[in-house]
Amino acid sequence: MSLPPTFMIVEDDADIREAVCELLHAQGFATLSAENGQDALVLLRKQPDVRAIVLDVTMPVMNGATFRGEQLADPSIAAIPLILLTGREDSAPIARALGAAACVQKPFAPNDLLRVLADYR
């Protein structure tokens, strides 16, 4: 039996982070979660077998842009696709600048996120 796909959720809002994890668990996915980019890097370097990273942009300690720079500089995790999850109105140019595979705008319908993540099963 194979392990379920794992997604990393990096979001400083605990309610959103927990809701996304619960949504993914209900669909049979595994998750890793972190409340900022620095914690996410530590987790990813220990467990790099992640299908995609769902990343907020605005977070304390290490924001999404700084995280992405660190991720891309580390060959062991650089190839993991990034899905931007943000409430910022300028999300499209940010997603392009970060090289995100997709962008989901907050607030979002659960099916919107699931539709994007379906490509990474």
C-alpha cells in the first residue's frame, strides 16, 4: 500500500491552516504544516517528499517571498511546486514573481483549492 500524497501548508492564521489540513485529510491526503517560512524550511529539509507547498505570502518570522528564495536555493527542495494562497489583491504578479504553479485567492471555496491540488496527486 502506498503512502498518501503529502502537502505542506504554510499559513500563519491557525484557523485557516487547520481548516486546509482538515480538508486535505478528508480527501485522503497527508499534510505537514507550519506557521511561517522558517518553520516550513526546517520541516521540508527533514521530509522533502512533498507533492506541493501551499504558501501564504504575509507571515511573521519569514514571509512567503523569503521562504521561496530559500527553497529555490536548496537543491533538495527546490523542485517542489508552489501554490500561493493569499488574500492580497496583487496576488497574480506576486505568484508570477515567485514562480508559483497556481494561486488561490482568500477567501476561497474548498473545491477551488482541491481543484488546484488535484494536479499534484
